[in-house]
Amino acid sequence: MVIPHSEQAVISFRLPLILLQALSVLLIVFFILLLVFGKYYSDMLGSMDELKELRIVTRQQRQQINDLAAEARVMQDSMERLRELDQQLREMMRMGSAAPTGAGSATIASWQPAQTSTAVADIRPLERGGGGELSAIGVDKIEQVRQILAELESVKDEMVVREESLENLRKKLVEHQAAQAHTPSVWPVQGQVSSYYGYRRSPFGSGQEFHPGVDIAAPYGTPVVATADGKVSFVGWRGAYGRAVIIDHGYGYRTMYGHNSKTVVNVGQTVKKGQIIAYVGSSGRSTGPHVHYEVHVNGTTTNPWRYMSR
């Protein structure tokens, strides 16, 4: 019953017992649902925090992988430079003779540039996946990625040292080959040696005389060649040696070719080993067609036979 304070009529109604029971059940269910929703909401908040942490880790992993890919590209480029340098050195050693002493020729002869591992070679930067989500590897892999980066850094440092070493060796080989090219090593003309270096009986009379070169007899007009790379420092008549050519090879070497019938080079001209510089004759004080060949080392005559190889 509802009894108002005013003079209005009293309101009365009747509630069945079953309705009260139903309302009680609904109220209990409502509270249960409220508790379940509260628990779910709390769990969802915790999951959101974990998701934020996972996104942070994913970003770190993505950066680590991209760094790893960049390091792998740098390493591959360095490897390619090393392979090219190694190939150049091997070509130089095949084209030249023995490598310079102490230049590490045994090392380069046996050393092969390391190959980039398949795992490193296949590394690619991570891209964003569909729906704006970041592609990721497992969280437990990030430490492994860091270790790989550290190893790559160590290998890169070693490659820098190796590249510097190979570059130094290349310079030494270039120097060595240049010195070899400027060192007399061939015959100026093919023929018969008629007089060796040293004291001999004078061909123009009695008595002994010092012969500062090697005489090589050859048919008149046979080409005379430079025995090493160099620059012509003298062309002309040189007393008893007749028409002569003198070549300054650098590195302390100088050669002279005398008794020529004709010269075909000029002072200041650069010549290569094996290039024709004159033709055999008998000019000057001579007993027949031949080439008088001298080798000077640091201004002193030396036995040319040491620098003549067949």
C-alpha cells in the first residue's frame, strides 16, 4: 500500500511471490555479470600493458634487424672489395716473377677471402606488415640478434685490417714489378758473345786492357733492343764506341749500347723492354759488326752477364 501525506486516495497493489523471486534472481545474475565484466576489464587492461611492451620490443627488434641488414650489406661490399683486390694481386703475381721479399707473398698465395655466410647474406630489413602492425620475431631472439651484430662488428674490423694489409701488399707488388721492369734482364741482341766483361788481351795490339762490357757479335743491321724500361739519356757519337745509345732505367741502373750502324730513338724518349732502339753495326773502334753492351749500377760498371737471361 502507498499512503500519501495529502488527502489523496491510498494506492494499493498486490505483488505475486513468484515475481519477487524472479526479481531476486535477476538481481543476483546482474551482480554476477557485473563481477565477470569487472574481471574481464581488469584482465584487458593488463593485456593492453603487455601489448604496449610487446610493441616496444617489436620496434627494438625491427631496428636490430635493420641494423643487422645494414651491417650485412657493408660486409658484403667489403668482401667484394677484398675479392677484387685479391684477384688483382693474384694477376700481378702471375704476370710478374717472384714477389718482393717480406711482402707476404706466401700469405696471399694461400689466402682466400672469406665467404659471407648464407644467414648474413639473406638478411633483409623488416617491413611493416598488413594493417599497420610490425612484423616481428620472437622476443627471445633479440639477444641473439645483438650477439650477431657484435660478431659482425668484429668481423668488419678484421676485414678493415685485412684490406689495409692487402692494399699495402698491392703497393709493394706494384713497386716490385716497376723495379723489375726497369732492371736489365734480357739480351740487347741475339748473337755470339765475342768478348766478356773484365780484363782481356787487346784486339788492337799486345797487352791487357779492361773491358767494361760484353761484346755480342751479330749480323750487320740486326735490331738492338732496350734491356729494360727507361728513358733515353744519350744518342750520338761516343768516341771509340761509335754510334751509341744510353738509357737511364732509374733505380740506379743505366745501360749503354755501342758500335751501332743506326739509332732510332731520341734523347728524352721513354722506351720499353724489348723495344728496338738501334741496329747492329761496326761504327767507332771495332773489328766487326757487334754490340758493345754495358750495365752501370749506381754509377759503377758491373758485369752485364748477371743481367742477361736467355
